[in-house]
Amino acid sequence: MLAIAGGLMAVVPPLISSVVPGTKARVAALDLAATLRDARNRAITQSEAVDVRFDSEKSTYTVAGAPAQELPRGMALVLLDSSGYESEKRRAARFYTTTEEYTLRFQSDGSSNGIKARLGPERGGYVVAVDWLLGRVRITEARDDVS
């Protein structure tokens, strides 16, 4: 009986530690999506544009001058171009600057200039996308060919 318990204690921690990064990325993506939906709702209800600024170098995002929200340690914020590829691999000059900062603006009608951002460890994670026309916020798992 003691040998079985010892065997379980040796196997369980590595299994748990392999699940934690994915869980952190999912929670961070859900939090970002909720923040973006709130910013869109504020733009509509207050009839004025609301900006959300992304800084992929610092892995932060800021809504309308509020304190910056940091992603959990070890998690990257990667801005993606409209095709879904990392902007470092395929620059979308019309959207991103060389400093990898980007401002998403929600207009008073709910529309936006759109964004795709991948949150997570070096590979995998989740993509949070904001549709430019409707301002709809969606979360999907990052595909290996995109991340």
C-alpha cells in the first residue's frame, strides 16, 4: 500500500505541472476577452471611443488609461497579423509598429480596428480575436502552424 502511494506521489506532480501552463493561458485569455467585451460595452453605453493598448514586449494591456494588466510570469503576448501569423514572421505594417505596441479602438457603434493576439507559452496557448466590423470577441486554441 505504501509503495503504491509512493508511486503515485512520483507520477502526479509532473502531470499537474504540465497542465498548469495551459490552464494559466486559458484563464489569461478569458480575462482578456472579458476586459475587451467590457471596453466595447463602455464604448457603446457612453457613446465614445474606448482604447485598449497592447504592449507585447512587456506582455501587458491597458484599457483607457487604467493601470496596465500584466500576464502571468512566463506567458507571452504575441500580436498576430490578419492571417494569424506572428507579426515577427510576417509583418503587417499597416497594423503594427516595430516596438510591437498596438492600440485597439472600440467605436461608439461597437466596431473596432480589430486585433488577434496569442497568449501563452512559446508554443500553443490561445488566440483572442476582435472582429473589426462588429467588435465581436472570440477565443480559440492556437494551432501549431500559427504559433
